[in-house]
Amino acid sequence: MQLAPLPADRFDAWRSAARDRIAVRSDRSRLRIGADAEEHADRFLTELLPEGAATPTSLILVVGHDGRERGTVWLGAAGDKVFIVDLDLDDGVSATALGELYDQIVRIARDREASRLSIALHPDDRIGHALIAGRGFTLASIQMILEPLPARELDPRIEVSAMSAERYRSFAAHSEAEFALDLAASGRYTEEEAVAESHRQMLAELPDGVDTPGQSLLTASVDGEEVGILWVGARLRDGSPHAFVLDIEVAKEHRRQGYGRELMHAAEREARAIGADSIGLHVFGFNTGAVDLYEQLGYRRAEESFFLDL
């Protein structure tokens, strides 16, 4: 296995092909569709390659094996992390060759004193999955999609209503703190980074608190007692309404009574209320109970992020 820097005169052609790969993979997975997938690919490349081929945080390598060029690999660096951003290899690459490529990627990451190697994969990325299989990677997080929305009704015993301004104050503090803990537990962030990222996302999503347009903040009660909370945001997906579950939690004393499932049914109701026929969510890989529930409800995995501690 030989890795060599991509020649400067091939960068423009590589970038165009990479842009198309990123858009097509995203569209096929249904994580983003149509124009959204195209715009995401353009934005992604602009952000990660601001100086083109000379961007110091990126390394684009030509992969050679047995005297033949087999494709390219794009590595990106951020802090003490190295990311396998894009992998484009021909279908004839053997398992042995993939093992050699993996060893060289790890060597590059260690030479850069990285402590972690990360990769995000769509379900049909056969070569990417083969590259990391059996090599100790941890599933960090999953993006999931449900479409079309099924015709399910909420259990009439459960009252779901708008969150009060008073309840919002305690919700916001708790939600931000819990999300920071989850970010750190996922392995994607240090504790300090997780606190900052959680705060940033909360401010971005809820600049006007409970009155922020396009955000449904709800409490669920049974016989007058709160059993859980739900936060659903309105999005656009290729120009059509789309919903996203930003937070869901069942109170500890009310768990294992089916309320989580009912809150997800309530999320579907919120999605239908804005005219959406699809709903998405993000779940951390360690939360296997939630993943099982979502898959039982028909959600499918659109993208998975993995990491390896070096």
C-alpha cells in the first residue's frame, strides 16, 4: 500500500468528484435529499477546504496498491482528532489492502499526535464499514429518519400541552446540562468542550426561550402529574416541512411504563401539525434502549459516527 499527496493539478477534478460523492451518499441515505444534499456538499467542502489544496488541516492522498492507483482518502485534523472525511476506493480493493490502508492512516494520525480517529458513514458505505470493522471503533452517535409518518394516535390518558414559561426555566438548565454530559459520554468531546457545545446549541435553537418560533416545547402529564417532556423543532427538508426531535425525557420515576413511546407518538403529531411527512432525530450510540425504541417505531439509521481512541 502506497499513499502519496494528490498532485496539485488534480485537485479541481478531485474536489468536483468529492462534492458529487458527498451529495449522492447523503441523498441515498435520505439524511438530506434533493437540493439540501447538494447545498450541504457545497457548504461542507467550503468549510473544510477554505484554502483549497493548500488547507493545512486537510490531507488528500492517492491510494496505490500492487502497482495500481486504487482511489483517494481525505483526512482532516481538528485539535487532537483526525477524521477520515472521504474514502473513494474501487470495488476491487481486498480486505488485506484495506488493513494496510488502515494501518497507514493510524500511523499518520499518531505522527500528528492525534488521540482519536473518527469517521461518519452512511448505511450503504460498504468500503468504509469494511475499513473499520473489527478494529475497535466505538459507535458515537446515529442520525435517524422516519418517513412517511405512520397513522398513530396518542394514548388518551396522556395530556400533552405547551410548556409554561416557569417550567421552561428548569427545563432549559436541565436539558443543557444533560446534553453536555451525553456529548462527553459519547466520546466526541472533552467535558469542557461538551459544556461549551451544549450551551452554543441551546442558544442557537432557543434564542427567545419558550417563545422561539418553530419550536414546540411540551410537557406530558397523566392524572395531573408530569411524566415527561418533549422538544420538537420545525425544519425544512428539500423545501418541504420536516420535524426534528431535539429532546425527549421521561421522568425517572415514570420510566418503563410506555411513556417514551407515547411521547414519540406526540412528536409525530407535532410533525403532522406543521405539514411534515418526515421526522428526524439524533441519538448517542451508548443509548441502546432509545435506539431499540426508535427502530421499533420504524426509524432507520441514516448516518453513524464512529471513533477510535489511539
